[in-house]
Amino acid sequence: MSARRLTRRNLLLGSAALVPLLSRRADAFGEKSRFIPAVARHGGRWDLRLSGLRRIAWELQRRTSVEVVPDARPFALGSPELFEYPFLYFGGEGSFPALTEAEVANLRRYLTYGGFLLADANDGSDGDGFDSSFRREMARVLPQNPLAPVPSNHVVFKSFFLLDSAPGRLLNKPQLMGAMLGKRAAVLYSQNDLAGAWSRSESGDYEFDVSPGGEPQRELAVRMGINICMYALCLDYKDDAVHLPLILNKRR
Amino acid sequence: MNSPTFNAWKLVSLSPLPAWALVLLALGLVLGVALAAWGVRREPSRGRRILLWALRVGAGVAALFFLLEPGIRHLQVARMKNRVAVLVDRSASMSFPSEPGGPTRSAQVAAFLERAAPQFAALQDRFTVEMYGFDPELAPVTPASLANEPARAGTTDLLSAVRSAAGAGQGSRKLSGVLLLSDGADNTELKAGVVGRARAALADLNVPVSTFTVGQEALKDLAVEGLKVDDFAFVRNSLTVEVEIHGRGFSGREVPVVLSQEGKTVASKTVRLESSDDVKPVSFTFTPDQTGRFVYTVTVPTFPDEAVADNNSRSFTLKVIRDRVRVLLVVGRPSWDERYLRGLLRQDANVDLVSFYILRTLSDDPGVVNDQRELSLIPFPMEEIFDTKLDTFDVVIFQNFGHADPSLSIAEYERNLERYIHNGGAFVMIGGDSVLGEGRATMPTLMEALPVAAAGPANPEPFTPRLTPEGLRHPVTSIGTGAASTEAAWAELPPIPGANLTTARPGATVLMDHPHLTANGKNAPLVAVWDYGRGRSMVMATDASWYWAFAAHRDGSPNRAYDRFWGNALRWLVRDPDLTTLKVTADPPSVEPGRPVGVVVQARMADYQPAQDAQVRVELFSVTTQKPVAVQTGTTGADGVVRLEFPPPAPGPYKLLASAKKGETDLGSGEDAVAVRAVGPELSDASVRPELMEQIAKVTGGKSYKLPQDGLPDVPLLDPPVVEVGRAKDQPLWDRWYYLVALIALLGAEWFARRRFGYV
């Protein structure tokens, strides 16, 4: 992983891009119904992609009608305040210690009553590191609803952009994993470090190179991020009968 | 004093000796005869032996005669008269002609009874002849009354009549037989024939029932029979109505059958009747498009030479209810408020959700080269949903939907929406930063139909909403099992972050308000409702009711307040019959001819408390003539309920239009439908059933006949088994001198013979 070089041009562009968000009223009416990403604070390295979350919120604001508050809000997994933020990002690099029973119970309740969790292996691990720890904890949180591959016809691949795969900074696994509660995917899990592809430094440069696809893959990762946010907000809206004929026609 | 007339006699013993003494003496005599026989057993002459035996036996018999003192008892006897019941059918079908152009069936029975009068008189020696008409209660009749009083009963119940006859009559006199005069058109227990329990009941009577069938089978008639339809149907779901067209005398004819709803043809078919007595099933499948109770009628044409015209149509009421509430959800942009409302509506099996979200506005840049191929977006079909298809939705929800951008502005369709609500639709406006005074889209025409008006900038401060006194009882906010439970349920919910500032319009009902945010000196409404025209609308002046769905679970306890609130709101908006303030129910929904029309009205106040002492006015409105027929008024009791009754109206479909007031307060209006049938079961099938009459006679041991008859035939009747004893007189037989001489002569002859033969 290598950070991009900070240039004056990039810094100016990045700052200019954030102007529309900063100009909004800090405590505006309707803020709580806007998209505000919450970040899970766990015992490992949980805060490596905060800039990526800020960036994807900004992209959501720019590309869609969704109104956002871009600053991610970190919370302990046992915090009742989580219940004001239905979108929770759970990322990390390397393994992390087991969650407490209270955290497991709170997270289970959060997911059961409508919360959404985007998990992201920032280290691109598979069978070790973050992947191992996260799968272990998910088996405790939702023992009856194990993680399973998300099929390519799932609504998350058409919730805004029409996509076929879910690349991130890496492309270890082309598809997402998910834990379903009824018909709703309460958890989506990427082993491709999605937020790594979104992250920008304070100067506005992308923090990490994307491989193997380079910038086109980064764009797909951003689109996937927007689709995931849209899914959290709109659920299966794009599976409604009124959309299906048009979407099928577009996919031909 | 006249000597009594004796008409019977019998031989009796007049001996004063008790029976045991007589028995002992008789045994002594037998012993004497036996000893005599024993004493002459060695007599070699067979002639002497027989002579001696005969003399002793004769003497013994003579002695026994004197001991028993026989006599003749003269008697005066009389037989008790049993009953014979003559039962005449008085049901309405007996008013039909017995044959085309002939007298009525009742008149033919009356003529027969007149002709049979001498035979009935002859029966009076042994039987009491009782003549009844049954309708189905037994009432005495005479041939004259049968001819003069038309038969009117709505049912024919032959078994009940025969049973009643067996139990009727004077004292304990038994029934020796029944003469049943009817057309056999039974429509109760024997409708299916003499089978099962009806057969056993007839056999258990142990009385011969002789039947006299009146009327000819060759009646010409077309009837709508065998109606099969559910009591209720779902709106916009297909429904099948099945009837049978029974044609007699219409062989080879094609008959049109029409199903209509209150004068409007719904469907029609043609059936071909193959034989002279044919039954053809007809089924109509149609889709009701409105909820409510409606009168439907199945009709066949009336031909000039038909026996009964009234059975050519059959009306029924059908309650059309919604199976699923069709909801149009239009969302200004994705938000958590939208996400939880969608989740709720999607999981509700009673909701058919159609939703449109504005996912991208003109100012958004998705960063794609080819919109069509890279985005899943579809055009916003404004004309389709706000014009052509608007009326197909039960509820329209705008969730923070307000765009000034011409491509997304609904200014062109605001009047459509306002009319939709006014004409009976339901609308919900959910607040946010684009509506109710926020944003640039003011939607003035649509706002006319809402119970609140924008009153200034929104307030972003978190607050705990306050339940108003009206909200405590209103079905929308009544989320508990009672007022206290509702109050407690709302109190448990977390504060919500901010509300639009609005003010209630006159006539609106504010169910929840802001505890300290005010407009025009009044607390700002959070949830307000009202009736607009024939429709209803509701405003939720915040975009954060999702806090009740998600944040309410932060402390761990499950909370269903959000689900209940929105569930209640939908039911109230679509006027769930259980949530109307004036509930009108026809009682019963289908009325037999000649019966009064009943209606139950339940009135409630705006806060859904029973409206006691409310003045209720109900109009019986004929759908056929489109004119009111009668009006009834009444006052509700403590439970808010009153039952009113109209005198029997003419057959046809009717609407019951009710309104209520309490003092000057209007409690609203409501309606129901009622079908007054043209014919009951009696006239819907007027066919003569000789086979049923034959079966009745066969099972009971009677005989079956067909009218006309010249007189009463020899019908089987049980003989009276009981004899009544009157006076008696004894005449002794033994006190004659020659009986004594005979005894002495026999004894003397035996003594002489014994001496002569050497035994003495």
C-alpha cells in the first residue's frame, strides 16, 4: 500500500469538494434523518478508514439525492447511542480481541431491529487477521444467520448503479458476504478493503493505490459503496415490480 | 224409568263362594270322577264300564254347574272414537293454479273436501274427523274458508304439520290416520325427500298418512334458484356467483341471465334449457372495484304465460372489503425516516406498496458516461401516478416530497391530488426539510386538503411529543389497550429530533403536539388529522418518526409503538369499518318478503367514545327508483347504539342512509345496503312434487292419491282399540228346577247301575 503524493492542486481540489458540506447548517432540521456513518470502535485497529467514510458520504451527496452528514461518528459497540445511527461501519486491520457479552448483545439488538452493518477487511485478509476475528464475532452475534455469499442478482448490485462485482482497494473476492435477517441483508462484508479505495488524505489525494484494476476499479469501489449506502437506506426498493422490466432491459 | 238398552252380554259365575273354595270343590269333583273310574277298572264289560263313567262324569258336571251358579251378564258398551286428521297445505304455492287456467290448488282441495263430505260424515261413527290448515301452525279450516282465504305461508313443512297433528286433538284420543292434501312443495325438512332422519320421524309416528297431491307438474315457470355466493368479497379481487336457472316448460329456449349491481349490469350470460324441466347452472365471475355493501340481482326475463313472475329475479347483498391497502409512497429523497416506513409497509401483508423515490435530482452528478446503461434509475412517471392511476390507490403518502425543480415539481398535479382526497382518497404528508414550510416547494393547492398549514421555520431541538386529550382516544394514536396504557406507551418512546412548525386548520384534530413550540399562541401540531370532503388526510410534522421504530429499542426492550401507530393510521385513513364514527348495519342484510327492514346504528363521538342520546336519522332509499321510501329517527342509548325498523317495503335493492347529531355536533354519516327479496323459498320453486307425497304415504303405511277425486277413497285407518263399558245386568241360569231334576236323575241312575252290576 502506498500513499499518494500530496500536491497543492490536490489539496485545493479536495478542499473545494468539501465546501458544499461545510456550508450547511451544523445543526440543521432533519439532520438525524440524513446519512451519518457510525464507526464501530473495537479492541483492534478500527479507525484506519475514517477518511474513506467521509469520502463515500461526500460521493453519496454529490452523486445522489441523499443528504449526508459526512463526519463518521465512532461508537463503542455496547453504546446505546448506536441506535441513532442505523448505518455502522465495522473495519479493521489484523485480528482484534473478542467483543464483550454486552457488546455482542447490543450489536445483535441493533441488527435485529433494523440497523445495518458494513464490515470491511482493511487488511484484505482471508482466514486470518481481521477476517478470522470478524467471522468469529459474527458467529456470536448472529449464530442463526451465518455469513453467506451475496448472489449477483441481489438488489445491492442495482440499488443505484448497475454493477456486477464488488471490488475494493483489492479484488480478493469478487462478491460480498452477507447475513440475512428475513429478506433483509443486515450485514454486508467485503474482504477487498472497500474503504481503502475511497480514502483520501487531508490534501485530497487518494491514500492507497488500487489493484489490480487501478482507477477504474476505484470508481467501481466507490459505486459499490454508494450502492451499499443506498441499500441501507432504501432496502429492496429496486426490486419493486415497477423497476424490474426497465432494469432487466438495461442489463441486456 | 226406561229400562236400559243392552247391546252385549257375557257368561259369568254368580257363585258367592270365593274362588279358592270353588277350586277346592272342583278338585273334589274331579277326584270323585277319578275314583269311580278306578273302581270299575276290572269290569269285563266295556259297555258297563263306559256307562258307569259317563253317569259319574255327568253327575260331576251337573254338580259343578250348581257350584258355579252360572249366569248371563247383559252389557251396554260403546267404542271410543279415535281421530282422523285432514291436513291442508296453506303455503303460498297453494295459490298457484292447479292447472293452466284452472282454479287454484287450494280451491281444488276445497272442492274435493266438499265432495267427500258424505264419506267424512260416515266416518264420524268410528272417528272424530279434524280438519286443519297448516302454515305450518295448525289452524281449523273448512272447505269454505279454504276457498275464500288465500294461502300465504312462506314455507311448506309437511313433517312438522303431521307431527303437530299427532300431538293435537281432544284429550288422549289417538290418531288413526292422516289425510295430507298438498302440492308437496316442501322447502324445509323434506326438501331433500323422505330420507334420513325425516324418514325415521315419519315412520315413528305409527300413523298411516294418506296423501292427496294437488296440482299438475306441467306448470310453466322460470326461476332463479340455488344462489351460492360468499357473504363478503375483496375489492379488486375476482368473485364468482353461482345460480341455477330452473325452467319448466321452456324446452329448447335460450334464456338471458343478467347480474346487476344496483341497476348497473355487471355481467350477463345466456343458457339453453334442454328439456321441459331443466336446471342449468350459471356462474358469473366479476371484480368489485369499490368497498362497501351492495345489492346484486340475478334476473331472467319474465314470460307472459309463467305461473310465477316473482321468482325470476334473486337479490343478495355483498359486503366488499379490501384485502390489501394499496399505498403509493412518494419519497423526496432516501432517508432513515423513509427506510423504516418502507420496512414496515413492506412487511405488512395487508399493504400493497407502490413506491417512487427521487434518487437523483438535476443537481446531482452520478459521474457516469451513459446514464441508461450504468444507472438503475427509472423515469418518475408523474402523469401515470398522479393522474391516470391516482384513483387506484387507497392511500398516498408524501414523505418529505417537495421539489421546486420543474422536472420533479408536482404543481401540475396538485389539483388532482386535492380532488383525489376530496372525493374519498386518503393522504399523508410526512414532514422534513423540503415540505411544510421548509424548502422551496409550497404546494398551496395540495396544502388546502391538509389539516395543518406551515407556520414558520422548523425547530431542530429534540423534544418529547405530547399526546392531546383527543389523541388519547383517537384510533390513530390509541396504541395501548386503554387510555392509561396508550399514555404509558407514548411516554416510553425516546425524544425525536425536531419538527416542522405548523398550525392546525379549523376543524382539524390534533392528536400529538409539541410541548413548547408554538404558532399563533397554540402548541405546534405533530400529528393532525381531518376529514376533507369525503376523504381523509393526516400530517406528521417531522421526518424523525423512525426514532420510534429504531431508537426506541436502545434500552433493550422490544417496542411496537411505531408499528401500531402507522398500522392504526392506515386503518383510519382507509375508513376501516371498525373505526368509523357512525356505523350502519342492515339487520339482517337480506330481508324475506313481507318482513320489516331493520337497521342498527352505532354512533361515536369524534374521540370515539359512545355517543349517548344522539339523534339518528335513517333514510330507506330505493336504488331502483332512486327515491327515498321512508325515514326513521331514534335516539341512541348509553352504548351509542339504536335499532330502527321500517315497515315491509316493496321488493328490491335499498340503501340505508344514516346521519347522526348530538346537540349541534354532527356525528357524520354512514350507509349500508339491504336486499328485500321478491320471493321467499316458498315461491322460488313452485313445482308440484308427487313423488314426495308418494314416499310419505309409503313410509307411513298410507296410500297416495292425486286430485281431483270424486269422493273420499278407502284410506287406511287404524281401528279404535279401546272399548268403553256402560251399565250391566246379571241373569242367573242355574236356578231352574229341571237342572236339579237332571242332577238327581244322573246320581240315581248311577246308584241303580252300580247296584245292578254288583258294585254296591
